[in-house]
Amino acid sequence: MSAEGHDHAHDHEHEHHHKETFITKYIFSIDHKMIAKQYLITGIIMGVIGISMSLLFRMQLAWPEESFKIFNVLLGDKFAPEGVMANDVYLALVTIHGTIMVFFVLTAGLSGTFSNLLIPLQIGARDMASGFMNMISYWLFFISAVIMLFSLFVESGPASSGWTIYPPLSALPQAIPGSGTGMTLWLVSMAIFIASSLMGSLNYIVTVINLRTKGMSMTRLPLTIWTFFVTAIIGVISFPVLLSAALLLIFDRSFGTSFFLSDIYIAGEVLHYQGGSPVLFEHLFWFLGHPEVYIVILPAMGLVSEIMATNSRKPIFGYRAMIMSVLAIAFLSTIVWGHHMFISGMNPFLGSVFTFTTLLIAIPSAVKAFNWITTLWKGNLQLNPAMLFSIGMVSTFITGGLTGIILGDSTLDINVHDTYFVIAHFHLVMGISALYGMFAGIYHWFPKMFGRMLNKNLGYVHFWITAVCAYGVFFPMHFIGLAGLPRRYYTNTNFPLFDDLQNVNVLITVFALVGGVFQLIFLYNFFSSIFYGKKAVQNPWRSTTLEWTTPVEHIHGNWPGEIPEVHRWAYDYSNPEHEDDFVPQTVPMKPGESVLHH
């Protein structure tokens, strides 16, 4: 180790003598491991709120006009008089549920937690490139989450123009009650969230490029790090576009501009806006909105790849093909946004271009799916909860992805656009798949985060009930979508055409309620294991990557003494030239040992 590196290690040893207070350790921490826990626990709390909202509006859809005491307790007399949900509140719940789940749970919960936890540990770094910037990034995320929740309590009600907040509904404060102060708070919250994401992403990129330990070449990185790295790059490219859309919308709402408004009439009154275009907003929104799907799913793919290799006791199949497919997905994700806009009056030729690029993205996605299946093939499978959630993620990714082929085709999409078919598709391919990836990551890296083990049996119960209920909710939605049932309607009883579908809505809601309630098992397991779980050993899964070489007790700087050197790639499992079925990356190559082809 160089003299400079030795001094650096010495500095870190010296740091440990400073007594940390509760505030510097748990609140304003610059240690990436603590920041990962902060992201995770905030994400779990937001997830509980987001899922609870979905259960409320599912009850409204299954039993419209019924009186529920819980509606009155949670929503109050104004929004649920005598326990019957008001129709504009239904839209608000759908809007905030979508926003919370997409941004605050799946984006921040996955990337924020696992990029923070694993990037320094798996590349052999003491910490992130900038610990201070990392702390600021979490606190901006926290502030934006608080503002989003605060918007639920404003007089006129929270934002209620869908999570896509299309103008003119979102641009005119007088349009509906949910277009007032709640909408402004939504935009402010998202602007702060985007600032947080950009700071985090830049930090991740710089850390991966500059702080890899000796011997850690890019082709020796675990796939987790590749996916976090590429996710951060997509975020830096696409999030600023949403920021511009949000800022221009704030201008339209508050300063009399008309970027997204033109020739508007409200209740017979002619408004003074002219020259803008709401379709411009759609372009700006979906230029982030589609890469966002991959910002959410790529980290889950990385976690699942790592867990599958570890629990199959086999090298990941097609390591370089996996990297190439991640890069291809990242590139293609930025040129497919128009498939959300096939019925916005788009030029048919342009529609065919977006159809082509959208169907093209199926190729790298299929490469990943086949490589996961081949990794499992003839492996010595350890079916622990993390592995089950990983396999579940491959299942939902494939089933959800198949319907994407229909929605990506401009002629087929017209028939099912804005129906429950779309909801079924994106919840399976992005929502449930990313949640499974997140659960898999929590079960696998919990010992690294908290030094204790989760209860395995509760993990099995959690997986099987969640898996059955997730398909129970979203599989029938494909059929009511094909039957033409539109999304975002607070009741379907006004249309005799859809009377026959009401029983299906009841079935979906029952599955949703059971699945939602059984998440309490996970919450109990998670929070009780932090304090009372079985003590973890240093490398409980017999894994090869660097994070399992650090001591169980956390220290700021990760390794006491020198940072380990890397001699081999991340997936040396069942290597016939070694006695053990796993060879850590830190083990030097034997004389004459052949490098595993990857």
C-alpha cells in the first residue's frame, strides 16, 4: 500500500477515537452504511402509507357507495361523509399512491438504500466520494417526503390529476379542488426530490469511477455495482428534464405564463392563455417517465443477479452479456418515451419509430431473463427467502414484460390504452418486480446492515402469501382491461356495460387486502430482528464479494487497517480448482490457475 494510502488508513483509525453523539451517528451521519439504513427505513414508512392508500381505493372500487367506518376515521367528514368516499378524494389517493410508490419507495428505497450500502463495500472504498453530499441527498429526500405527506392535509385536498399530473388539470388552480395548494406542494416536493436524486447519482458515479480498490477492474465488479452505476447515469440524464417540466408548470400556475396552456375555457369564461401546448408537457414528463421505469428496475436486476449466483453456488451465466444488456437497456430507455403518447395525436410515422425502439428493448431484457434461468439451471439451489424473492422477480418480470409487447405496438395499444390492462402491465413489470428485488436485497444484506439475521420461517410465509396475492391482484386486471374498463374511475356502476366485471373487482380487492395485511409479518420480522434477531456471522451466505470481508461490527471506514486487494472476478463459485465452493475476490490466484471465462 502506498504511503499516502497508509496515511489515509491511519487517519481513519484516528477518527474512531472521537466520541460520536446520537445526532452525529444516527441523524446527520456521513457514513454510507447509516445513510443506507435511513433511506431504507424512510422508504419502508412511505411504502406502508402508499400501500394503505391503494387498499382504501380498492375498497371503494369493490364496494362503491358502501359506508366504511375506516374511511371516516382516516379521511374525515369532509372527504368521506358518513363513511362514503368522495369521488375527488379517490383521484387524490390514486395520485399520491402512484407518486409515493414510484419515487419515494422504488426509486429512493432501492437506489438510495442499496447503492449507498453496497457501492463502497463492494468496490473496496472507505466511503462515498463525498460523505457530506451523501448526507444532504438523504435530507433533501426526507424533506420532499415530508412535503408530499403534508400536502395530504391542505384544505382543498392533495394533488389529484394522476401521478403524471398532465395539464391543463394540474396547471389551473381553479380546475378542480385537487389543483390548488396540494398541487403546488406536489411540484415543490418533486423539485426537491429531483435535487436529492441528482446529488446521489453524481456521488455514485464518481465513487465507482474513482474509488475502486487495487485490482478491481470494471470487469471484476459485481453486477450490482454495474446496475447502480448505469442507473445513476440514466438519472443524471433524465431527471433534469422532469425538473424543467415541474418548474415550467409552477410558472404556469403561479406567474401567468402559458408553456402548457392554450385556448382554455372554464365554465364559459375564456382564460387569457395562448400559445402553449399540453402535449409538450407529456414529452417532457415521459422523457423522464420511461427511463424512470429502468431507474426502478435496474437496481432490482443487479440485486437479483448477485443473490442468484450466491444461492445457486454457480457463477452468473453470461457476465459480459449481462453488462452489455444493462448498457443497451440504458440507451434504449431514453428513446422510447413516445409509446406513452400513441393516442395524443402523434404522427403515425413517429408512432412507428417509437414502436420499433420499444420492441427493440425486449432483446436485452430477454437476455437477462434467459441468463438468470441458465444461472439457476443445475445449480445447487439454496431456497432461502432472498432466493425465492429473486426467482419471483424473474417470474413477474417475464409475465409483465410479455404484455409490454402489446402496449408497445401503436396499433394494438389504442385498444387498451388507459384501461386496467396498462395498470396490470406496469405494476407487474416494474412495481412488483422492483418490490421483489427490494425484499430479496433486504433478506440478503440485512446481516450486513444490522449484524443480525431475519427470521427465515417468517420470510417464507411473507414470500408465498405475497406471491399468490400479487398475481391474484394483477392477473385478473388484464381481463377487465381487455373488456375495456377504464382506469382512474372511482366507480364502474354508472356504466351498465361493466356490471358483469364488478365481481372481478371484488376478487382483486380481497387479494389486495390479504396481501397488504400480510406485509405486517415482514414489518414485524424487520423491526424485531434489528434488536432481537440471531447474531450474524461475518459471511453467512458464503459469498465471494468484498462486503463480506468487513467486520460484522460497523466501523466508519469499513475495513480496519488496509483495504483488501482484489485478485479475481466476483462470481468464483464451485471452482473445480479449489476445495471450497466459493473463492472470495481477495484470494490470490494460484500458480497456473486458469481464469474463469466470463
